[in-house]
Amino acid sequence: MNLAQAIELANAFALPGFMTDDVALDNERRQNEEAISLLASAWWEAEAGSEPFSFDLVRQLADRNRPVCDSYGMDRLRDVNGLNLARSLPARDLVHGVAWMQGRTDEEVAKTAGFEARDLGIAYVEAPISGTVCGFDIETTSKDPDRGYIINMGLAFMDLAPKAKPHDGHVAYFGIPGQYAQTGVPLTEIHHITWDDLKGKRAFRDNRRAQEALLATFKAYPLMAHNAAFEDSWLMLHLDGYAEARKAGQIVLIDSRDICRRIDPDVRSLPRESGPATLEHWARRRGTLAAGENERHLGLEDVDLMLRTVQAEFNERNLFPGQREKAEREAKAKASSRKKSS
């Protein structure tokens, strides 16, 4: 498929429920998802203001694809890799997040971080960290944003300071198609959200008030999430105006998983298969999650855990203002004391 064909497909009139056999449904899904990938790439690569189409076209095609996946069967797609979920944030976004927290320019941070931000961990310890962030987490019915639905979200704010606490937390549930009242909510074994939690709730894509409030929040405060590429990919295809604001540089992303991987020395010494950078394992190492507790996999609870764990890591590395100087003074005092006693 080329770009012209993708645009034609996105603009084509589709009759809901017209296809019923599995082969036709799966073929339609494949074409939709390929077109979404092509359209999104072309839109991002185009110069701002000169895009060949509105990003609404991409979101609308994703909206059209979800009922196709519902009809085909979400369980059958769980092991089928999609095209439209980013695995990590681009290096420029990671650099920008660090620059924002340190009050430096992207160029200053990039100079240390080097090619593809390979030495970003060094840049993290070059300057103190401060500011107020919005922690954000979603629970969904699929890993792929063009197949599933956002059913739960949580957010809270926190000052990046040694003793700050998350505040102004908010949680919301969103509805999904009625067929899941009989079949059950997809991925319920992970997030434990059932039909009773969602019954009567408005779908996220139809909730204008929630969408407007979220977009305004993300423009005002950096969005911090654990594996922020997941939230970013979903918001691209579910939150009206988000992609446009991202391209305009109005949204700052901070990936707490990347923070863990860059500055927690334990990550490098632990087996990769043990998942040392997962929020649950990281939180246990930093003492923000007790040994016998598990990550809840619910929006607000995970946001609270993430923010407190990031804070604990920054405290551990003396990254808040004045901490490094204090640690250096204490180290010199101890060394002087040992020298006198000897």
C-alpha cells in the first residue's frame, strides 16, 4: 500500500457490520492498520502547516478499525503484533524531558547525551531536578491503540522535591461496546476491571469534557508515565488534538521507566528477564512497595506508586537541589574525621 491508497482507504465510505466472515474482517483490519501507520508517518514527517491531511483522518480510521477488531475477536488478536504502538520514545523526547526537569536547553543536555541519547544517564546527574509533573496512567482492552479502548485512567500531580507528595489525584472509567457485557472485558486478568465497573459509562472517544480537560492539563504540565511510549501511542489515536499539540512542541513527555534504566545501577546488575525496570520491581527496590505487595495495574494507584518511586530514586542519587552539595560536605567531614582519628 502506498500513501495515496492509504488516503483513499481512510476516506472511503464504510458500512458497519457489512463484513461478517473472518477472512474479510481480518483483511480489513490489516489494511486499516497499515494505512494508519502510513498516514501517521506521512503526517509527522511533513513540515508543520503543510501536512497533506488533518490528523483527524488518522484518528477516524482508528475509530473505524476498532469495531472490525471487536467483530473478529479481541482474544484472537492478543498474540498478533500491531503496527501502531511505539516501543520507546524518540531520543529527542527523552532529552527534552531531562532538559525540562533541569531547566537547561535541549542542546546542553544533548551535548552530554550524545548520539541517540546513549549517555543520557550522565546528563541526568549534571544538574539538579525540579518542577511539577502530571503523573498519568491508563488501562486498556488491548496493547494496540487502533484495536482497543481506554477504560480507566488516573492522574496526579507532584512537585519534584525530596519530601513532596502526590496531590489532586483523579480517576475515571470509560465505557466499551455492549458485546463485552457477555464476553467479559478484555485483559481483565491484568487490570481486574469488569463490566460492572464500566456499565453505563461514556466511551473515552465520546467524552468531550474529559478530552478537553486532559489536553489542557498536558499542555500545562509535563506528562510522566512508566513506559511513556505506551500512553503517547494511545493518546495519539484517542485524544483529539494531542498529536497536533505534540508536533507543535506544546507537550513534554517524561518516561519514568527510562529514568530507572538510566540512573538505577541495580538495573545493569540484575538479569534482564527478571524485568528490573518494571514499576513493580523498581518500587520494591526503592521501598515504595512492600515485598509482599503487587502493582495494582489501575490508573491512579499506579500513578501514585510511580511518582513516589521516581522521588525515591532521585533522593537516592542526590538529584534534588542542594542534595549533592550536602552529600559532598558530609563526605569531606567524614574523611577529615577518619584522618584525625588515625
